[in-house]
Amino acid sequence: MNEVSAACRQALEALLARGGAPSRADLQTLATLPTGALEEALPALATEHGAAAVPLLTALGSGVAERRIRRAAKRALYRLAQRGVQAPEQATERPPVVARGGERAMRAWLSGVDGSGSRAAWILFEGSYGALRLCSLILNDVAGILDAAGGDITKKRLDRELAELRASQKLPWVETGPARAAGLVAEALALHRAIHTTPPAAFARWQPLFETAAPIEPPAPAANPQLVERSAELLELPELAGWFLDPEAVQADAVELLQARESRLVVSDQLKAEREDAIVSRVVERELTEGPRRLWARRLLEMDLVFESIGREQHGALARAAAAALQDASRDVGRHPFARALAARALELAGQVALGRLGAAEVSRKPACPTTVPSA
């Protein structure tokens, strides 16, 4: 932690220890601190103090604070809410998701997001007399609900299956607020309506449980330029091993790249590197238009929450910065390090398919219908 970040954290800790609403002088002091320091210090404060930090974060997120302070505080509150930590007044405004027959969502778990945009969701419902039902879903951000299963379950069996799942799956598996998980299901249902498809038949018995759920609103983070430049590091993580653009869409570009590398006419390594750079830029600009940029940004924000839930704040910060830069339409996506890494990996895999070393189905990014947590 550098001196500026340490000073920011110290100021926030002092406000938290003092209690009460921040004064005008406090807000003026915070306003002198760099945005990056605030964006690091506020989530760290929330992570360390949990519910105790909610009153201060709520005050900083109100209309009296500077806009960038409000935004950073609201993001910290959002992350706390995903872990089930909310201010008492918020809890009364948004009661647990209650479905027909008195069932309500009590707990929920999510996997990380795989390279096709799929993730698993478990939502535990409790009935009027304490009976538990577990709804197990596979959600996909371009196709909606891919699979549905579950049924009656005991607490002992639930604990056993959760332990087995965490030990066996490649993707992280984290607990989240049940309202958030239900909101993701509501999002998937809205997607079905938008693309004129229907969920699988097995979901029909669960659908009434989500009638009152509302789609969630993801945060709008600010881009940290230093972290954006490092964002390609994310694709080195095992959890993101399956993240790349669809190789099928870049097949012709991959063949061109292979030809450029093997060309005897272009003997200069510099010229070959420039040609390869141009091919990658072309793919990024063609494939990552406004819609796909939003899609990949949302995946990054979801992984940010997952990483923070398992104590990997640095990886979460990288994902958040990469997402912010993708969401910013004024930025040149062709120079975005993370976007270029997505394209470069897709070109390499498409090249392997062209050479017969991989089957196209092995690297397809089209959503599959797994029956458990999707693999990385």
C-alpha cells in the first residue's frame, strides 16, 4: 500500500471509529484524495469491518458527498449486499424473496463464469413449516436458463454436497445474497423473452418462486489506467482459462496469421510482428462492438465479486478496471490489453483447429448444457 492509499485508509478508519455522519470538513478532506485511492480504500474498509462499515458507507454514498466518493461508496455497499450484509433500513425495504405458498429464498451460491458465459446457481428455499428445497440452475448470459434441477433437501445433505462441490470444481463457488441470485434468474427470464425462447421444461416447477424477483443492476466502476494496462494478466488465471472470443468467428483471420508467420517473403521479425498486431487489432474492432463489449464487461464484474468473495481483491480490482474500460465507448477497444488478449487466444486456438490439432467443438464458445457447475 503506497502513502496516498495508506492516508486514505487512515482517514476512513478515523471516521468509522468516531461514528456519526461525516462533517463537511471530513468530506472536503476526502475530496482531496485521488479517485484510485478511494476506490481501493472503501472496499477494503467494507471487507474488514462488514456491517459496522455500512452506516459510514451509506453516508458517503448520499447526495452530500462528491460524485466520485458517492460512486465508490455505493460500489462498496453493493459488494457487501452481495454477501448478505445490508443496512437495517435496506433490509426492511427489500424483504426476502417470497414465492407462492410462503416459500422464501434463504441462502444462495454461485459459481464463477466460464468462457461461454455460463455459471451455476443454487438457491435454497424454505417453506412454511421449515422444509427445504434446493433449486439448481445453469444460467447463461446469451441464452438464458440452460438447465434446471433440484428438489427437497436436508441441511445435512446440503452441507455435504456443498463441501464436495467446492473440493471438485475448477471454478470458484461462493455464497451470495439470495435476492441477488434470484435477480440473476430474473435477468435470464428477461433474456428468454427478448430472444423469444423458453426455459427448459424442468424449470417450470421453479418459475413461480421467482415471480417477485427483479433483475439486478450491476455497478458502473471507474477505470484505473494502471490496472487497465495490466488487465491481460487476468487471462493467465486458471479460472479464466476458457475465456476467449469464439475461434469459429476468427477462423479466416487465424489462417492469415499462420500464413504471415510462415511467409518467406516477409523475412523481418519486426514486419511479421506488425502484421500480427494489425490482425489482432482488426479482430478486436470487428468482434468487440458495443453489445459484446457490454457482455464481456458484465462477465468481468461478476468475476470481480467472486474474486473479492474469496479474498482475492487484487484480481477483483483488475477485473473491475478491465470492465470499466470496456464499458467506456470513448476508449479505443483495439488497444485494450484484455480485449487484445481475448482475440489473441482465439486466434491461436483457431489456428490449432486449422492445423488439425484441435477439433472445432473442443474450443467452441457456444453455450452447452452442463448438469453441474460449468468447467473453466
